[in-house]
Amino acid sequence: AAGVIQSPRHLIKEKRETATLKCYPIPRHDTVYWYQQGPGQDPQFLISFYEKMQSDKGSIPDRFSAQQFSDYHSELNMSSLELGDSALYFCASSLGYRGEGNEQFFGPGTRLTVL
Amino acid sequence: AQSVSQHNHHVILSEAASLELGCNYSYGGTVNLFWYVQYPGQHLQLLLKYFSGDPLVKGIKGFEAEFIKSKFSFNLRKPSVQWSDTAEYFCAVNAYSSASKIIFGSGTRLSIRP
């Protein structure tokens, strides 16, 4: 079965550079979520999109922005990168209906290292 | 606001020992409950989930969890652990409503002595 695809899998950037992470949800899934997992930390919710509209916002820095496109893939744009942005960034997708439709399927993550 | 508490930060067991990891959540409404496992250097994998129905749910690799609504708990159990169960385990919750973010607990690191 198709899973959530994230690219790139690994990314190394310098401080103050920009980065773009991409997420391709499971086919037919209309909701995408972004989570950030710092070293030794639990995943923290950043932002989500349902039918191309932002549906919820968590602890996402103002330097970050995201959007969902017409094909439901999503991109997380990160600017003015800081050392503390080094983390594993997970994307998840769901068929955004109530109850069991709200099960989120996680991608393999993008490991961002900021030097 | 929703929150999830995992009281054991690090558990060390010998192979074949029984496992129980505690998880309590706080949320006023109907919730979905999950346990995820993260093996070293890998991504999150779903172990099991509870949406409704039988409060005792069985997952992959011999894991099970019991939802006790009155205690707001969703403890994870396995009767006999293996060395390959060494991983980080996250309890998680989201609201039963649509497109709801998942709130994770702080995780329990499980180390199995061979």
C-alpha cells in the first residue's frame, strides 16, 4: 500500500539559510499535518491543512510557513534557519473525517541538520 | 487542552519479562488513542489504536492496550518482551473530531537486556 512520502530524507543547511520540505500524502487523503521532533523529544505539532486550507496551528515559528497544493501535497518552508531547528520533521496524512477517518499515517521524516 | 502523561521515562527489562507502560490523558471529549513505537534512528510506527468498541485492543508484535475511561488511561502491555522491542514508545491522543492534531506523550525508552 502507498505510504506518505517525504523529501528529502536528509538535509544539511547553514545558519540563516532556507529549506523546503515536501510531503506527499497517501492517495485520496485530504489532510496533512507537520510535526517536529527535536533530539530526545516527543513530536510536537506544527501546522495542518485540510482541503488546502490551514486547519490548525501549533508551535510553528513565524520563520516557517507551509501550504497545501491542489494535488494535496504540502511544503514546509523554513527561513533564517537556526541551530535549534535541527530536528526530524514528520509529515502525516489522514482522510479528514471524524472518528476512524482521523487516523494519521506518518511519513519517514526529513532529518534537518543546521550547522 | 489535551495532554498526555507517560510516567515511565526509561524502563529496563530482561528478555521474557512482562511489560506494562503507563499512559494517562486529559481531555474532556471523545478521543482516539494510539501507541506508536520508534526504533533507533527510524520513524514512528503505529503499534495499536483505539477509536471505539472493545476497550482491549490488540496491536502488532504481541502488544495490547486497555482503555479505561474512568481512569483516563491507556496502558500498553506485552506478556513477554524480546530484545528487538528496544525502542522509544509514545502514547498519543487526538480528539474524535475531524482533522485533529495528535498530542504525544513524552515517550518511554524501553531497553531490553539480552
